[in-house]
Amino acid sequence: QHWLASASQRFPIDLPEVQWQTAEVVSSVSDGGATFEKQRDGSWLVRGEIPDKDVYRLKIKLPKTAGWVTGVRLEVFADGTLPSSGPGRAPNGNMVLSELKARMPNLLSNHQASQGASATAASEMAAFEWSAAQASFSQQGFSVEDAVDGNSRTGWALDPFPAGPNWNATWHSASPMYQAGGDAPATLEIDLEQLYGGQHLIGKFKLLIGYVNADPVPTDIAAAT
């Protein structure tokens, strides 16, 4: 069982320093039929079909160590196998991330945890809400904040590309979520929605998860499991 609580309720002050860990992707599906090739550095190269629009649906196994998920970082990379060397799959190498969506098993309030909420409630998925965003570079009119504004016609893009082999964007959660870890840690689901059109799709990427270790498990949550 993975009992979760809102960090904004449990921690009225800032959490300790966040560790950014390369995501352990255990499932990757492209709505448009593309395929994903894992690279030695933990990144993923997108191959095959290049549809007009696409959504990459990823499932990530969280660490066995209990802790708080505080945010998501997306790194995108230039690559000689991509159009115009990428990092996107459009003819000019650009990409547009329309929306980043993330979900985890349902967070429980302190009251629910203290009352011993059911395993069924804990298995429901809850969406992250974002409080802040930052990027190493954003195209004019396509800011990193646009990737979490609920509008599929906006998004984060990179043209003209600054010098460098990779670029990144980070989104911070308004209410970090707790997972108890163990031999069967919780799964984080992330959707990379790319709905701008014109094949403005991500070509090579890596996901990192912001994580704050929290062992031992908080006593009120442990008592409810």
C-alpha cells in the first residue's frame, strides 16, 4: 500500500534539498505509433512514425526509498539522426511541448490517513498542479510556463536554438506527493502532449524526477498502512 499526503499540508516550510534522479521508465507508448529506443545515458531516442501530432505516455517506477515527488525535469538533446539534428522531429528540428501532465496514486489528507483510508482510495490517481517553471531557453512566444497552461495551442519550444547539445525545462509541484517506497514503489505517470501540429514532436529526451528522501515513513502515515 502506498499512502500519500499533501506536502503543503505536512510541510508548511520548504522541503529539504531536492535530488534530481533519472526517471526509470518502465512503459512508453506513442499515440502516433512512434517507438522509443533507450540510450546508454538514460535518454530516449524517438524512431519510426512521425505523425502530425502525438502524445508520449510514460510510466515511471519511483525509488524504493520513501519520499516526496517535488517536480519533473525534461531534457531534450540534439542528435544527428533527427531532422536538422533536432532536438525535435519537425523538418527544422524544432519541437513544441503543448502540455506536461503528471499523476500519482491519490494523495490523502492528514485526516484520511489518521482514519485509515482504504487501499482502494490510495490506488486512485491524482494530477499534479504546478507552481513554478524554468527553462535553460524558451522560444519567443513559447515559454516554459505555456506547457502547463491547459491550452494545447501553446507550449514550450526552442527555435532559434542556442549553442549546446541539450536544453532543459523544469516544473515544480504546488503540492509534492508522498510515496512509501518499499519493494513495490508507486508509479508516476507522465504524458508529454505535443498537439501544436506540423510534426513539432520531441525527438530525443530524458526525464528526471525531483525527489526528497523521507525515511523513516512519517508516523501517522505508517500507522495507517
